[in-house]
Amino acid sequence: MAIRIDITSEGPEVVVHLAGRLSGGAGTELRKACGPIEGAFVLDLSELLFADDAGIEVIRAVGEQGAEIRGASPFVQLLLGNSFGLETDDQS
């Protein structure tokens, strides 16, 4: 599976759901999908299985534009470097 990008309205929130692998040209697809969204929105990574370096950079760029990043797995959190206040399970 490559990447699936679904955009939904959940109450007052616009949510961009990612599922699959964010690599190669998929980063361009994500940028194009998020570009027209006005105001704050949520980037839901709960079904993102993998992201290469370019994919991680796109996630960071989308987050810096105001997206709230939710649902990142511990693996994706590690790749993101715990940017954007993502919660981790590290209790030390």
C-alpha cells in the first residue's frame, strides 16, 4: 500500500487522515491535499505505517503551518523527533 489521504469534517475540525506509507511522491500528494485547507486542522497519523526522510519533512512542514499532529505511533514519533508536543510513553 502506498498512501491514502482522506479529508473529513469531524464536528468543527477538518481532519486529514493518512494511511499506509509516506514515501517518494506521496509527500507531494500530502502537500497538495493540505494546501487548500484554511485555518487549523488535524493531521491524523494513526494509520501511517512508515515515512521516509522526505515524508517526515512534509509532516514537519504541515505541522509548522498550523496542523495539529495526532495519533503518531512510537516509531513515527521517533522519526519526528517528538516535534509538536507529541506524547510518548517514555516514563524515565
